[in-house]
Amino acid sequence: MVGRSRWQNNFSEWFNEIVQVAEIMETRYPVKGLYVWLPYGLKLRNHVISALKELLERTGHREVLFPLLIPENLFKKEAEHIRGFEGQVYWVTHGGHDRLDIRLALRPTSETAMYPMFSLWIQSHADLPLKIYQVVNVFRYETKMTKPLIRLREVTTFKEAHTAHATAEDAERQIREAIQIYKQFFDRLCIPYIITKRPSWDTFAGAVYSIAFDTLAPDGRTLQIGTVHNLGQNFSRVYDVQYERVDGSYEHVYQTCYGISERAIAALIMVHGDDIGMCLPPEFAPIQVVIVPIPYKDVQAPIEQTCTEIYERLKQAGLRVELDLRDLRPGNKYYYWERRGVPLRIELGPTDHANQRVTAVRRDTGERIHVPLDRVAERVPQLLREIETSMRRRAWEEFRKRIKTIASVDELQNAIHNRNVGRVPWCGNEKCGLEIEERVEGSVLGEELFTEAPKNRSCVVCFQQANKWLVVARTY
Ligand SMILES: [Zn+2]
């Protein structure tokens, strides 16, 4: 799209700049990979968290808060898990002047903090299922280039849910519920996604299998925005989480865990953005409506008076509204609020005033709509709903256009190079998946889920009968 050149062609620079100028984060904190949430960004973050919490609470998850520090002996119990995280852990070695007997890890994730407690909490089948979650910060010593909201050393907004079940079937059912919750969550954020089962060589450390949600940045890289893991009995055996069955015998529980981080907020900013800046879905926008009076000679006082009345009315209707009376030119105000992604602007100039109306301007389309003064309180919430619906539709349209079904490795390379995601027929053999990663400049996201299996197609590598779609892209 022509008007979207910088957002698309220079996305990385656009993103770093908009995060700072739209006052989401202060990016100049003097520790690499750590950033400061600013008031406007923090409001956005809190709206996103409350939507997620609501979905979790509604499905019987209960919120907990575990300590940040995990003793080394507990942390190192699960061998696979520690192999996956060892290179990323920050260690606390001293308390004051004293060297600690047991080093303490800053949690990179909380399995090893929680599951020893699970073994105390879970005694019988009546204690199951156990479904908890927390929203906390986690630390990972990231060695690649860091990026606000995307690649961090302190992930400040890590929602991790952990569940325990009596049977493998219950755990499978929980995986499906988690997927449903995440679908609803990203649908509310108007963020499109593709769901894949991660390949065996890219499964969460200690999991039986991992499922991931990915969305697409304007530069053609995918961003992993949510993960769901089936842990089987891998952790419950190590941490001895057992329950007594009805017949008096004991069995280890079956576990799942699933996480979402502030990458969901990064997705919100990148997916809906344009050259000007952010465009936020009304449910999450810190400010949903901004009112800008356009003063004109002797009607300045009555215009501002009417604007104040509209402000009060919309506030009473429960909207997050701002009245901009600053001594700035209207054009400067428009730009200021557009960058910050406010979904709807209400202008009131002399012509509007003479006609007893306002002009509403949509951030997503730029469309200008006249609304009679006496209908503002009913029409504005309607407009916000329309904005949400069309933002969701447009984001999905753009997303689908860039998922290309492809029949050969060469075409796949081409598609990825042109900022697309490729899906290719695959025999399911690990060797073929790894060979694709070697031959194209992307990574395998995994086997596409919730789609029809390929019919009469051959694997792009070995030409055997294909029974899966493999999704391949450049990734963040
Ligand atoms: Zn093959």
C-alpha cells in the first residue's frame, strides 16, 4: 500500500521510534534490554492484561503470585528444562557481603518454582484439576539484539498459566481450552494469527509438544505471540507431583502450561500501524475519543463550551475521552493524537457549530462523519464498535493475503523473500523439515493446525505423500 511505505519498508526503525514518541516506553534506560513503561503505555498494557485475566478467570483459572527467586537445586532438577534455559539465566550469588550457599535464579519462567509447591498442594484426585496463573516479570539473558516489547532481558508482562490433571485426556482437553482462550484474546485485540505445532527440534524445554500462535509484522517476519505446552508427566515425575486415585493407587499428574507476554502489545502496535503511528482498537486504547475544538474569532467561547458539554456526556457514557484545549494549532493536535492511536477524533469548528453538529474522524480509515449534537452520546459508541469490526476484518484480510501456499522449495524462498509466510506440503519427517530450514532464509514455524490436510500433494523435499502443511517464515 502506497501510504504505508515507512511502516512497511523501514519497519524496525518505525517501531523503535513510535514506541518512544507515542509514549509507550522510555527506551533509554541504561541497562540493555530493559525499558521503562510510560503512563500512556502502561494504561494500554493494563487494558490488555485485564482482558486476558477476564478470559482466564471465566474458565476457572485462579491468580497466584510466586517469588522471583528460584534456588539452584530446584531449578536444575529437570534436565531438559535446564538445558533449554541455562544460557539465559541471571544468577543472584550474594546477599549483601555474603556469598549465598545456594545460588538463586531470577526466574526465566516459573515451572521449577511452582511444581515443588504443586507436590504439596495436590494429594488426591479431588485436588484436580489445578489451574493457576500469574502475571509477572521474568528475566532472560538475551544475547541477540534487544528490541522494546519484542526481545527483552526483563520481560515485564509474562502471563503464565500452569495446570495439573488426573489423566492425559484431561490435559489434552486443557490444551484445547487454552487455544480457545488465546483465540478469543487475539480476536479481541483484532490481531490475526496462525496456529502451529512446533517442530520437535523447537519444542519448549521439557514439554511433550508445543503449540504456538504467530502473527505477522509489516516487514514479513512472524512474531510468536502465544505458546501452549503439553508437559505430560515430564515435570511431575521430577518434582514428584502425585495424586491418590479413587482405588488408592498413586499416579503422577499430567501438566500443561501456556504463556503470553508483552509481545501481544507489540503486535497491537505493529499490525494496526501506519506511517503516522499507532491505531489502537477501541477496547484497549487508553483514550478512545479526543475532542478538538477549532476556535474561530467570536465563536471560540461557545465552541469550547459545547466541546466541554460533549466531553461530559461521553464521560458519563463510560468512554475514555480527552478534551484537548491546549494552545496549539488544530493540525498539530490531530497529528499528536493520531500518532498515539486514538481511534476517534471529534472536531467542532464554526461550520459544525452553525449546523449543530460535530465532525467525527476515524483513525483507521480517515473517514469524516457528521453527527448531530443531540446524537453524539449514542453515535460515538456505535462508531467505536464499527472501527473495531473493520480493524479486525482488515487485519485478517492483509494477513491471509500474505500466507502463500507453495509447491516447491524455490518458490518458498521467493515468497519468504517477498515478505510472505509460506505453507508447503510436508511428509511429516523431521529430516525434511530441517532440510527446508537449511535451504531457505527462514525458519520452520511448524505444522499448521486447524486446517485441512493436503490432498494428493507431495512433500517439497522428498516428494513422498504429504499429510501436513509446514509453515515457514522469517521470524523475530
Ligand atoms: Zn519429506
